[in-house]
Amino acid sequence: MLHVAGQDSEALASLLGIDLADARRLLGAAVGRARPLSDARNVRRAIRLRAEAALSQERIRLAAREDAADGFRRYLFALRDGVRVESVRIPLFETHHTLCLSSQAGCALGCAFCATGRMGLARNLQAWEMVAQWMEVRADSALPITGVVFMGQGEPFHNYDAVLAAAHVLCDPAGGRVDARRISISTAGVVPMIRRYTAEGHKFRLCVSLNAATPEKRAALMPVERGHPLDELVDAVREHAARRGRVTLEYVMMAGVNVGEEDAEALGRLLAGIPVRLNPIAVNDATGRFRPPDEREWNAFRDALARHLPGQPIVRRYSGGQDRNAACGMLASTAA
């Protein structure tokens, strides 16, 4: 049985053979208001019964919830088959939240600095299981969730169709009502899917996890480099930027590894002529193998980036929720 939260209004209309207006009312009840399909307003009883017979409204179970000192909140969800995944609610200006969602349980990429990568991959999540994370967190939040980032557990482009389906439900005016421009999909560099995403013209923001500017250094940190080489990745980023404008590049900073003058210089050569927004963020590694740069190292790297990437926005991301394993790179389905 398909799940109602895995279908946007157009998909729902096609699936049930109903008009779009009725599909929007059904989705508005089930996702927009988190009510039973039978509560859909101004929908004929026969259509409501057809929807109830064809669609599940199963929920996921909240297994644990932890609040970090800086206001980040980590959610651990248990799925029907025993798999566990996490979401992180990120506070913004004390007025609203962004939600970091998981697209897979675990991850197959095995990045050296990431706790999720050390878990291995359990399975892909279905679209409704991603939307369900958002619905459960929304129900737990007094402030609105105005943005979504697919940056939790998993490589979104290894679960491409389900991630795009979930994103469309979340931005549907009858569903999640999140502005599509405030939905970000992050990839470690799965080049064929970046090219597909660009060709399909999706309106969501693309983010690419770069983390090194030379193939040798990137391969040591990110095994994905061996299958999708850096030169091919940069070509795909260039193509996307030409069609959609500036691309966000994420850069996990590791002291003594990728924050030297030579790294900034290599980034300047690699990204020449491509409009990008570089988001450096300090590494979070509980194993102790990698450590974040101290203030002196960061200042030197920031200044080097300004020299070698003139005119490109460089915005350091805050790495929040560390004290509750909620920070970037720390999600490993640990209990509270």
C-alpha cells in the first residue's frame, strides 16, 4: 500500500484518478493538517473512501529526543522494520526552524570524517518516511519550520527518486508548504545524478560536499572520489551553475589536512570561472582522528580563501548540537 505522505498533489490525483482540487484537499488534510483522510474538507465521501482504501497514513515512532545547549534538537526515529534514523531541528533567529532530514538509514560512502559513513548502509528511506520526519518534528515545534536540508544520514542522490518525491510533497502548497527555494539537497558528488538533476531543472538548491581541491587528498577523505573523479564533478558543478546560478559547496575543515595556503590556492584554480558559495564548517569527529582548526588556523585559511577566490561568497557554517551528537558528521543513530 502506498503512503499518502509520499505523493504530492499531482501524483495523488493521478494515482486515485481524481481531479487536482480533490487531491489537494486530501493532501491538505493528511500532510498539511496531519488529520485522517476522512477529515478532508469538501471532498465527496466516495473519493474519501477510495483514498482511505488505497493509501496508508502510518506514522514513524519517536524513540528519543535530545536538546543541545545551543538549541539544536536531535530526534531519533524507529521505523517499522527496526531501522533507526535521525533528524535535527536547527533554530534560526528565535523565530523559525530549519530541519535536517535523513534520506537513508546509514550511508554507503564511508567518508573518513563522518560517523554516519562508519555505520554502513542499512537501506534507502521511502519518500513518506522523509516527510514523516518533518511531520513529527513539526508537531513537536511551537515555531514554524521554514526550511529543509537533506543533509542527515545518507547520500540523497543514491536515493534520488524518493528524495525528489519527498521534496515535492514538502513544497506542495497543500502539503508541507515549504518554499522550494528553502529546500536544499546535498550530495557528496554522485556525478551522473547531478547531471540528471540539472537537466530536469528542479527548483531546489543543490549543495555539493567538496572537502578537498586535489584528487589525491579528496580520495583519502571521500571514497566517492574513486568512482566520480574531481574533474568530472567540477564539470557537473559548472554545468549546473551555468543553468541555475551560484552553487553551494560544503567544505569540512580539518586541521593540518585541508586548511593550508596550498588548499586555498588549489580551490582557486579548481573553481576558476564558476560562481560558487563556499561554506566551510568545522569537522566533528568523536574518534579524535580529525580535529577542527583553531582560531588562528581558521583566520589564516579565511584570508587565503579571500585571496584565491576573489568575489566568491565564503560563509562559515555554525556547527551546532555537538554536545548531543546532533552536529554535522555525528549522526549515528545513538540513543539519548
